[in-house]
Amino acid sequence: MRLPALYATLVLLLGLAACGGGGGGGSSTFVPPPGPNPLIYVTDSGNAIIEFNSGLSGNISPAAQITGSSTLLDSATAITRDSTGRIFVAQQNESQILVFSQNVTGNASPLVNISGANTQLSTPTALAFDSGGRLFVANAGTNSITIYAANANGNVAPAAVISGSNTGLSVPDGLSFDGGGNLYVSNFVANSVTVYAAASLTGNVAPLRTISGPATGLNAPADVFVSGGNVYLSNAGGNSITIFPTAAIGNAAPATTISGTNTLLSVPQELFVDSTGKIYVANFNTPGFPGFILVFAAGATGNAAPTQTIGGSNTGLVGTVGLTL
């Protein structure tokens, strides 16, 4: 996931038609417990975490916000939660990870600040957790994935690093795990998804398989989310969501594509699929309303309109990048 300045640079390099937004970030495999109106958490314009009730729609006011100088938020991109509900945020410009309690609001200080030379963080763009609670971070600046112990804090060295010419990593921008512990990575510049075996998540490891090629419809894939046997990709360059079976390989056509004017997709960023199959998307550049949350019904396909939208002057959204539930 990238904030606008870096995204715009990559747009020029790739010759994309889209402009102005940032790439999406990775999602963890954590799904919140069921309950009435669970919250949607978004990072907006880099300096705030804004929370909304997921059952509501329209020009609504936030349920809560985390913002202010004590939070240290100023280039926040990817956002996710761990199994205890703590909120993890990647800070792109500072190359740091901040962690907040799930119940804090306002000008709250982070509980954890992973930063410093020992961390090997470099423009972090995506976050995910494996089944053991280890934190995986995609680093666009070094084409690497750094892995930290569940209790990591401060200027701590990673427990492992995935990096090197064999990996196929090319500005990694999204992370997600399948039920078998295999790691899926969306590569923004290479227009690919690389999949790494659960037993080989370290070093200069080659992918187990790669999804890439003109038939895939991948176009600056900003995020990846694996759920229910499917791989969901948000395409910042193509204003689309492409969906593949988890076993897809090579130049495979997507099983489903959500695309078209009715979708309102415009530089889509981070996405989340809930336990019912609904797709939540951070939309960076909705015409007329910069910063928008779109929700699509389970099984949506083609030029489908979202079933819910959150955006407008009351929301406080001006540049929505990261999203999680």
C-alpha cells in the first residue's frame, strides 16, 4: 500500500491511466467475532484511524477516531488487527509499525512502536499474521518481507526475512494467508501474485506458484485477501476486483471480475472479506468524494453496484487507503 506521492511515481513508471491514489495493503487472516455492527477501521490521509459501524451506510459520522500528535500517525497505510483485537498500522514514510489497543480513541499513544535500523523495515506496505501470531510485513523499499515475533517491540531484528532474486517480489503491496499457512503476496509493479509454501517462509525462496500474465487482469494489484477458497485482488490501476481460486497458477483468467461504472471503484486499495463473503474496499479516489468505503454483496460480479457506501463530508474521509474489520 502506498500513499499518493509514491503511488503517483509508480503510475508514471507503469504508464497507468489512474492517478492520485496509493496502493492497498495486506490483510490478516483474523476475522472479528460476530456481533451487531462490528466496526470498520480505516487509515485516512495517513494521519488518522477512523472507525465506522459496518451496518450503516451513507454520509455518516464516525463511531470513533484515533488521531493527534501523541498517536505518531502521519503516513499510515496498511491496517489490520491481531487475534486480541489490537490495531496494527504500517507507517510508510517512517518505516515503522504502530500498535494501538482496540478500545482507544482520540490522541492516544501507541502501545508498541517497531522501528529502527535493526528492524530492516523499508517503506512497509502490508501486514499479516500467521497462525502462530508472528507479524509479517511487506517492504516495498527493499522487495522483502520481514517477520517478527508476536511480542516484538522497539528496534528489534526480524526473526526471519524473505528476500532475494528467487522470490519474485516486486514492490510487494498485499499479504494474506490461506488455511494451510501458505503466504500470498500481491506484487504491485510485476502485476503478479506470488505464493510461498508454509514450510519455506524464509530466505531467498522461490514461490510455490505465481499468478501472472495478460489473461489475469492484474493491473497494479494493491491488496490480496484469501477467504473461502478464493483469492481476492484489488487492482489500483484497473479499477477492478479480480477473484481467483486459491489453486490458480500462471496466466489464468479470473473466475470473477468486478468492474465498471456502477461499481464506483476508483484506485481501490485495501480490501477485507468477512465471514459471510461480503467484500469491503477502501476506495481512494471516488469521483466527487475523495475517500470512500464500498461494500459488495457476496458473489458480486461484473458491473455490480455496491450494496453499501460510506463517504461524504460527515465521515471525515479524504483519502482512504487501509481498511480492516
